[in-house]
Amino acid sequence: MHYLPAYSPNLNPIERLWKVLREKKTYNRCYEKFIDFQREIRDFFFEDIPKIKDELATRITDNFQRIYLNPILLAV
């Protein structure tokens, strides 16, 4: 079990996936029609993810930094 702070979207794996999606498909782009936007998002999930799985493996991990409590401060 991992302890996560109350609000920590940067530690949530799905938020990391959404960030990659936005980087690849929506940053600096304007889609004229909704169907074009929808097609690009669908392509991301069905075509792009298999191509960038190595990048995703490095960006979406459960490698959290361990925070050790200071025993001196706890004794006070």
C-alpha cells in the first residue's frame, strides 16, 4: 500500500497518462470539427500508445520517493 497525500494528481498514474495525451494531441492544436478531435483521441489510444509504450513505462510508474520521519522531531 502506498501513502499518498490528500491531493496529489502528479502521483496518480491516470493523470500522467492524460498529460501525455495532451502533449501528443492537444497542445498547440485547434481542431475545426469535433469529429477530428474525437478521431485524434481515439488514434492516441489505439495507435499511439503501442508505439510509445517505452516512454509511457518511464513516465507512468509507482516509483515514489520515500519520506522518512525524523525520530528526533517525533520525540518532542
